[in-house]
Amino acid sequence: MVEPRAPQPLQLSWRLALALAGLAAALCYAAALARFPLLAIYARPIQNLAKLTSASGWAGLALASGIIALFAGYAAGAAALARAPSLKAGQRAPAALIAIVLGAPLLFAGLLVLVYPTTSIDLYDYLFRGRMLARYGANTFVQTPSEFKSDPLFWFTAWRRAVTAYGPLWEGLSWLTARLAGEAPGPPGLATDLVRQLSTGGSPGPGASSRDAELLRLLLAYKALGALGFAFCGAAIWLVLRRTAPAYRWLGLYLWLWNPLALWESLAAGHNDAWMAGLIVLAVGAMTWEPAPDRPARQPVALRAYLASLLVLTVGGLVKYLALFVGPLLLSAALCRQPSWRARLRLVLLGGGACLALVVAAYAPFWAGWSTLRNFGDRGTLFTSSWLAVLQAPFKLGATQALFGAPNLLALLVPGAWVQPLAVGLGLGLLVFGVLWASWRAWRAPHDLARHTLWLLLWFLFLCNTWFQPWYLLWALALLAIQPWRTAAARAMLLFCCTAMLSYLAGVFLLPLLGWDGEGAEWNALTSVLIYLPPLLVLGLGRRRQLVRRIWPTGNAPAKQA
């Protein structure tokens, strides 16, 4: 007689932990929907968290508690999933795991798509530039929204005098999205009376219903585009892990699909960074191609994989330019694996030619002379929430001004006219150093390319970036998701995402409480400490443990002193 199998409390515990984490997250997102419903707010121009909450301290406390609860549940779910016995053994994932890991994000997405983007109105800029492309045949690389003031949607935009900040492939996606949302070529003069009322702050007239219908169609279309980018990046993570580390694919997918910051920025705020992040993941994954152990390496196959990697990264750069600084790492890893200098030259010529042809083809519909490239430098002098911002920002508090006796920190060293260029130059110099160092590491250890790429992205976020925005963390998060066994990095990234999301609340609720100037060095210093210090401490602790293990291997560590 066969004895009944004993219950397995460990398996029940991880299932229960995941289910509870998903339920708690869904309740938080449902609360956000109830408090900031898109359908009730979307037609009011230039709304934000401060206006919608009146900077109430109770609202700030509730939002902070919700964010902390989301990340606590996310961390608990990741820990539970990492302990799942079937995943450790490399077995097929249970149906319950598949249902929870994939089903919960679908629920989250359904809720967040209907939440107003309280933290950023970039979504309105996206849709207006798409409208410029599809309706007016404008060139968003040389024309700005301010040239279309007669459009009733103009007053919903924030970057009114700036050309697009993105690449031609994103603009192509934007044009396609606008067309699918119903935009068609037409005259610019729409609802003139309504435009006049909006520009003077008056109440909308009879034309508002037509405007609101157009606006809602575009908003939902661009939110769908953000959701598609989020799903695309998740699929890229799955594909890479299925080939490089199958036992970790569910954990890696969880780290992306359940991350509260990635969900918010992609689905509620509608940012496009998930598209770029997914393309970087695919490029790094293609570069990690290795022949099967039972098959000899075939050079033409490897060459095609390396060329595909460079082309995919170029596509990412044509969505958002910052992807391109990963290029030297990919090229270094590919060149290291070539058998001779002749093969390396061939790879450079073929890869360079193919990437250049792709760039030329992408820019061709928009080319209007060298002014087409003006967006490379338009936002190069923006500063916020970084140590570089602290160096150049003016002192606003009397005590700080008296202490230093200078308008800002860099003014202690250089004339005032040099302050901003020097801060930009410091960031650029650190980035060049980081790219060179990571490229050298990729040459020495090409099999560890994902690790070097993650290091470079974190280097950029911590030290080189002058203009910090929380959604930039999605790039590093996606790279972490294809190497989820890096526990210290995962803990630091979780904390980094949490502090970055909390920084939204700091500017709305803490700044008025302190009575400081948001442009001052003091505020930039405080926000930098709040955002960067916790994850840096976690990274430092993880690095210390690694050094201890290297010096004193397991079993040989010195005994603790009494």
C-alpha cells in the first residue's frame, strides 16, 4: 500500500507569498485608480500630483505608505520565487506559478492604464508630436509644438518650444500610433474658440466634447504603446534567459513584470524607456551567442549573431539615443572573440556599414540638413537631483551662502561663466571613462557582457547623469532581470527603484514643508542623498561581502572577536 505523500509547506509558502504580494499590489493600484481616475482628469490641461492632492500631508503619507508596501510585497515575492523547489531543480514550472507570475501583471496593467499620469505629462507631449506628424505632416526634429498653437491639444503639452528628444524610429512608431488612433491629414485650424478659451484659462465651450474625444483616443493609444513596450521588454528578457540561464527565467521575468516602478512608468505614465531597454537586452543576449557543447563553433554563424547584436542596439539608439553608449562594449566583446585581426577588421567594416545604412534609412524621411540633429544637444544643460546638479545650482539658503561665500560650489574654483560647462564636462568625462573601463572589461571577459553592461548603466545613473528621472532606472532593471542571481545588485536595484519613486513625493510634499527653493543646491543635495545613498550602501555592503569571501573562503574565515 502506497503511503500518502506528506504535505510540502515550502511549496505552499511560496505560492501563498506570491498570491498575497499580487493581491496587495492590485489593491494599491486599484486605490491609485480610485484617487486619480484618467477618465475624470485627462481633459484638464497640465495636471500633476501637487494640483490633484493640494500637497496635502495626509495624501503624501498615504502615497508613501503605498509605495513602500508595493516594494515590500515585490521583495517578498522575489524571495519566495527564488526559493521555489521546482525552479531550483530546473523542473518545468508549475501551472500555479505561471498563472500568478503572468496573470497578476495583466491585472496590474488593466488598472494602471486607466490611472492619470500624475508624475509626468510626457504622454501628452508624445501624443501631440504624433499628431503633428500624422495630421500636419510636420517634421518633429526641426518643428516644435509652439508652431501649432491653433490646435486645441497644444495647451496640454509641457515641452512647447523643444523639438523631439528621441530618435527617428520612435517618431515613426509615434506616427503609426497616431494614425491608428484615427489621426489623418487635415487643416491646423481646429476649434478656434476653444483654443482661445484654453489659452486664457476660461471654461471650455461647446467644442470641448470633440476635443476630449480626440484626446482620449490618443491617450489610450499611447498608453497601449507603452504597455506594448513593457510586454516587449518582458518577452526579450524571457528569450535571453531561456537560452542563457533557463533555471532563472521565471525569476528574471518576475523582476521585470512585477516591478512597481516599471509598471507605473510604462503603463500609468506611458514612458517609452521599456522599448529601448528591451532592445538593449536583445542586443546583449545576441552577443552572448555560444555554440552548443556537442557542436563545433562555426564562424559565419557567430559573425551573424554579432552583426545582429550591433544592429539591434542601433535600433535601440534610433528609439532613444542613450542606448548607443553600450555599443563600444558590444563591439569589444565581439572583436575579442574573432580569431584574427583580419576577422576583426571584417566585423568592423560589415557591422559599421550595416549600422550606418540603418541610421541613414531611419533619418531619411526627416532629414532637413544638419539642424535635424539639434536634439542631441538641446537638453544637455538640464540639471536636477544629481551630484552634478549640486555643484552648479545656486545656494538659496542664507546660512549656506554665508558658509561658502560663493553663488555655488563650482564658483569657488572657476569663474561663473565656466560653472555649467564644467559640470556638463565632468559628467561627460566620467561617462567616457566608464565606457572605456567597461569596454576593456568586456574584452577581457566577453562571456560576462551582461554584467559589464549593468555596471555601465549604474555608473551612468549614479555619477554621469545630470538630469535624473526615475524612469531611467528601467534600463538597468532590464539588464538585471537577465542575470537575477546577482543578489546584491538585485537588492540595490529594488531599493533604488523605491527611492526613485519616493522622490516624486519629496518634491510635492517635503519641499513645501521645508520652505526651500527647488532649484537650489540645498534641495538638490537632499534629494540626491535620499535617492542614491540607500542603494549605494547596499551595493557597498555586497561588495564588502564579496571581498571577504575572496580573502577568507568559506570555512577559513577568522573567528569573531569576543
